[in-house]
Amino acid sequence: MRLRLMSACAVPAMIMALAAPAWAQEVQDAATTSDAEPQQQSSGYDSNEIVVTAQGRAQVLADVPLAVSAISAETLQQSGATDIRALNQVAPSLLVSSTGSEANGSARIRGIGTVGDNPGLESSVAVFIDGVYRSRSGIGLNELGEIDRIEVLRGPQGTLGGRNASAGLINIVSKAPSPTFGAGGEVTYGNYDHLRVSGYVNAPLGDTLAARVDGVYVKRDGFYQDVTNDQDINNRNRYFIRGQLMFEPSSDLSIRLIGDYTKRDEECCAATYVSNQMNEYIGGLNDPAQNNIVRVLQALGQPAAAFTEGYSRDVYITPGRSYSGTTKDWGASLQIDYNIGGAKLTSITGYRDYLSDQGSDTDYSFVDILYRAADGNSARHFKTFSQELRLQGTAFNEKLDWLIGGYYANEDLQVTDNLRFGNQYGRFATCRLVSGGGLSPLYSPTSAGCLAVRPAATFGAASPLIYAAIDRLDGINNRGSTLDTYNQNSRNWAVFTHNIVHMAKGLDLTLGLRYTNERKKFDATFGNDNVACTQNQASLLPLRGVATLTAVVDGILGLSCQGNATAELNGVSINDERNEDEFTGTAVLSYKPTEDLLVYASYSRGYKAGGFNLDRSALKAPILPFGGQAGAQALVGNLQFDPETVNAFELGLKYSTGPFSLNIAAFRQEFKNFQLNTFNGTVFLVQNVNGCSANLNGGDRDQSKFPTGTSYNAAAGTTGSCGADDVTYGVRAQGVELEASLVPHRDIRVGMGLTYAQTKYRDQLVGTAAGGPLDQALRKLPGDNLSNAPEIVATASFAWTPDIGGSGLSGLLYFDTRLTDDYNTGSDLFPQKEQDSYAIFNGRIGIRGPEQRWALEFWAQNIFNENYSQVAFNSPFQEGAASTPFTDPQYPGGRQIFSAYLAEPRTYGVTLRSRF
């Protein structure tokens, strides 16, 4: 709760100011985005200058009219960060989380991001590593090796190179080869049998050539315990290697070649049921006396303890099912920087190949309802070629810093899926049907069709057809997708310019413009062996018109064709294409009244491409047939979603003098066609979200707050729409960010960061730019905060590195913390997915040898073992009936139960490091 958060904030305030955006090491010079020289420690403690390349030029951070956090190699090492998820501790406006697979990681800045489960959606927060765009932000969850620095740019990006980003950008710069020989390594051992070994060798190969090799190996037990199979889940087993060559034949030319390879062979990611101990709004959802779906699960073998485990991290996986997955990520890049007299030409050529396949016990329960086999047929494969060219220089006696450039990328994405019903799906489906409606007196989980008896009077003359359909449903086991294949080719090119006009002393005008052309081609082929769906459609559809039979007919057909798993799609192929053209840009007016103070005002327009939902959910309603091939092709347009655009405004102040720096930014961002990905318990929905200036009179929202108890507005499909002329932005993010750092002594560093952001949906929402209604799965959105968007986040860090006598030894005392306000973890904002405020503390203490040639450090992450959920979601297919009274009025409809991906518990260990 908010009171708990504010109480927690008092702790670091007593230590030394609040929070902390990490400091970057003081530097004397930096080159381009991905070829910065090794940073050198300043000789005096009163210097607090940070050099970044956020504008494509080496600039002192205090002179950059842009909201950017810079994290140095020293900070990354002290905080224990090995991938971008750990940046949460040192960048308050950033939140990185992962869900069903570590390939599904999602980054958010100022509360804006993209749920990573659907690979058809690009990331609102772009990730670049050594100048090369990574297709989805989750790819950055790999090991990174030794890093020079990371820059987190907040707000729309796009006029400096690479891909557009509507919410922000994470720029990761690895250590480059240097002309001096060096080598080093470290060994870490911790709880959960955690072993991490890393090292590097840097060697000059003559006067103009240098090479560097970095490697990492990690192995760790999982922090979930599978009770039924006596094994651990969410383990680590991965390695990474990167090789580089730097060729500098003259001061005007440098060529950097990088190649890297990562492999992961791990079991991830399990989930546990959300219990009353985790969320007060669960109420009676997990009570078998109130929820028929819980009774069914327990009757089929689900231990009752599973619904109350909470944060114990005990899970119950179906025997024979697995979360095993393999990820291979490799690629190469070539960067050429050439001074051609009055201008500098930069070329970055990149190729990436990313393949991740993942098995899963997809229902996250002991009962065998749904699974993906760990056989390589449930995978996502990205092959991406990119080329960027930039030319920059000065003109008019250095009154103008100009930059022009172009970008081209061609990406092939293939997604394969083999989602199938399990060995118990048929019995689960029939018992779910029988136990929750008018048939409930006949419920018998050990009888054929889950029916104790079959009285003919129940359905009159239709009884034989109804009972035959129930028997077919009872027999749907090991059916579903044989192999679905989605192919998407994305071709993107852009031209851009970014120019700084020095109008007067201290007064600058920055103007940037970008034109982007995007074309996507899509095709898909489906394979399925679930014949019960089509058979039941043929026999029962004529009965839907009988009022007394409609509910039971729809129930049988819905369960027979659950998730559109129907033989009607077997052999069906579809294809589509979309094209986009978009202008984006930025304008910034900045002024330095003194050398120590910068103020600025900016406007930016951002863009993220539209695309295709790589889930067949939009192709048909599960109850009705649609004519096979022709029907699917006619509906393929429903898989498309429109591009996301944003208008962003920012006012900023940066003050830097001696040992103290302070950055303040006030921002407002308005998103139109916001791309939202939601799992509704059966399928993934991709919905554009827009606002409506007209009053929809509740047609777009949940009505459960009214005394009638209606769970939602059933007529919203018609009443929740408005005219196209009334459509406006649907999401607004506004707030203030504060970052500060203090170096009161050369051995002491304190940082500070505080973000207050209201990232909310408009009060009146529609789902398309033409004013079409919002999907009713999203009826809780209007007027509420976005998911994973806490209003208040504060970070803090403190480092003390005192000399120990005159021995040359030094000590290390370091801690950081992140304090996070309440927020909802689910895209649909159901209250059962709320996460209370929490605080995470990390610490490190050690001793270091002369010139830090060696170090011994003891560390702990999440010191106080804070329990919280990364993401809560609708347990797949596990929604019960709503026909009986229910004691929890907070639930917005049905008897859906919920699961959650938990954050990591406390970890601790020791690290031995050496360099020479």
C-alpha cells in the first residue's frame, strides 16, 4: 500500500538522500555510440562529469537536452547486473520483467511498454547492443559480457538512427579492444548452487590491430520446486562468448568487427496460483465450495495445497510435461568510422539470428489440460539484417552540428506452435460444463461424460444429440495443433536528420526529422486433428435457436473448439500484407544561462510499426464454423493492428557543479493506437486502444460497481463505439523525474532517483482509430492506470571505497534499493492481479588489492527476501461458471482463477575477481 511505500522511502533518506540513478564513471573523452575509449577515473573527487553519446555525439551528460540515465561498468559490477533486468535497481523510470519464457521479457519506460508474449509486436522500448537493433527487448535478457556503459533514453526516439522507439531506448555498449594487453576473470558461487565464471583477454596484434575475447558460463538451480516430479524449475544453464577485432590504421579510420554466440538450455518458466495471502481480492475464487472449476481440478488430481501455496514456490507439474527450452542467439556486426575531411562517416552493418524453442505445461497445474511439447516445434526464429549510415559534421563556423543518415532492415520471423490438449482435457472440459450450470445435479467426475445419470427429460427430444456431443467432448485428449507455422517478413527503411543550431552563446535549437517506410508480409499455415469440434458443430448448431438449449449448446461448442483448436483449420493457409509511411521528429530549445545550468523544452513525435497478431484467435468465434480456407482468408484482416504514435512534451533542468549533479524532467506523452497485448485465459488479444471525446455512458467499461451486480455491459459491442471524428489519444503518461548524484569525497558516491508518473487510460475508450468498440476483456481499462505502471518509484545507491592504510588495499561497501508503489501486473487490470508496494535491497562488501588487481566480495540480492509477482495472469482455460451466488463482489465476472510468475527470491554468494 502507499503508506507502506512512503514508510520504506524513509530508510534510504536517512542514509543519504533518496534513490539513485547510477552514476557513470568520470571520463575524459568518448567516441561514438559503440566505440568509446575506455573510461578513465578522474584524479579528483570533485569531478562529477559523465560523457554519453545519446545524441550521436560525445557530450557531457549535463549538456544533453534529453532525459537519459547513464550506467557505468563500475555500477553494473557493484550492483551485480548481468542482463538488462537488473537495471531496475538503478534506473527508476525503467521496469524490465519476464513471463512464460525469458524470451518474453518486456521493458517499460515511464510505464509504457509492450507485453512480450506475442512476437508479432515490436517493443515500445528498443534495445541496441553495440549499435545493432535487437528485434525484441526480451533478447536483452541474455548474458552481456563485460560492458562499458548503458544509456537509458526516455521518451520517443528515432531521429538519430536505427529503429523507431515510441517509449524509449536502451543503448548497451560493450568493452572495445584496446592497444594494451590485459586479461581478467571472475568466479562467483552462491545459493541455489549458483556458479558463474567469466573472463576476457585483450591483446594488441601489432601497432594498428587489437583483439578481445569475452566469455561467460552460468549454471544455477531453479527457485521453483516441482513437488510431483521432484525437480527444480527456472534454472540457469547458459554460456556466452564474444570476439572482437579493432583496426585503426590511422587517426581518421577505425574498423570494429564483433561476433558473438549465446546458448541457453534451461527449464523456464513455472507459475503458481495466486492465493489469498498474495492478493486480498482473490476472495473465494480458490474455494471449492464457491468455485466449480476448483472442484473439478481437485477431482482430477490437483492437490488442494496448490491453491494456497502462495510464495512458497512449490508447483505441481503434470508428469511427463516439461518447461525445457533451448535458445541460440548469434550474430556479427561491422562498424566503420571514417573522417573524410570536415565530416565523419559511420557505417554499422549487422546480422542477427535468434532461435528460441520452449516446451510448457501450459495450464500450470497437475491436471493435464494443455501443453506444448519440448520437441522444437514451439519456437520463434528471427533472422535480421540491418544497415545504418550516418554522416555528421559542423558548418557555418561551427554554428551548426549536422547529422544525416539512413537505415535499412530486413527481418524474417518464423513462429511455430504445437499447442495441444492434454490427456485429461476431455474429462476436465465435460466436468467443467456439467458442474457449473443446469446439469450440476448430475455432476459425477468418475462417470462417463462426468454425468451420474442421463435422464431423457433433461433436453427432451434433443437429449440423444446433446449426450452424444458431451461424449465427443469427453474424448478430446491429445488433440489440437499438429503444427502451426507463421511467417512474417518485415522490410523497413528510413532517412533521418538530427541537427543542433547554436543560435547564441548557451542557446541551442535542435531539430530532427525522420521518414520511415515499413512493409510487412504475413502468411500462416495451420494443422489440427481435433475433429470433435466440427462434428459437434454439425450436430448442435441447428439446436442453438431453441432458447432452452442455447446455453448448453454454446457451452459444448465453446469447450469442443477451445482456443480455436479445430480440425476446420487443418491444412488452411492464409496471407496478408500491410504498408506504412510515417514522419516523426523532434524539436528542442535549450539554454545554458551559466556553465553549470541547462534548461530545455522539447517536443517529439514517436512511432512504432503496426503488424500482425501471431495468434489465430481473431480468425473465428469458437462456436460457429467459418468455411475453412475461404473463411479464414476473409477474416485474416482481423489479425492486423495499427501503428502506435505518440506526441511527447518535456521540460527539463540539469545542474552540475563539482561533486553534485541534479537532473529534473517534467513530461507528458499522449499515445494514439496504443498497442495492447492481453491473454484472456484462452487466447492472446492484440487491441489498439484509443480515446473518445464523446461520452460513451459506460458502454466501454465494467458495470459491477452498480447495485444490479451485472458483471459487465453486455451491449458494449454496439454502445461502446463513437464516430471517427471523435477519436483521440487513449493513453497519457505524465509526471516528473528527478535524478541526482553526489561525490562528497573521492571514496564516497551517493545517487538519487525519483519518478512520479501517472500513466493512465482515458475515461472513454474505443478499440480502433475508426471508433470501433473496445474488446470486453478490457472493460476495466477506462480511467485506470496502465499495467506495470506504478505512480511512484525511487531508487538509491551508496558506495564507499576507502583505502586501507598505506597497503594499497581498498575496501568496498555498496548497497542499492528500489522502492515501488502499488501497480497492477495484468493488461486487463483485474484486481486479482494487483501487486502491493515493495522495496528491494541489494548489497556488496569486499576487499580489493592494489590497483584492483584482485577483489574478494560478498554480496546479496533481494536481501530481505521480498516476495512479489512479476506478472499475474488468467490461468489457462480455468474459468468456472457464474450461476450461483458468490461472496467476492470485487471480481469483475465469472469464476476465473489466476496464476503468477514470481520474482526471484533472496540470493547471495561470493565473488573472486582478478585482472592483470
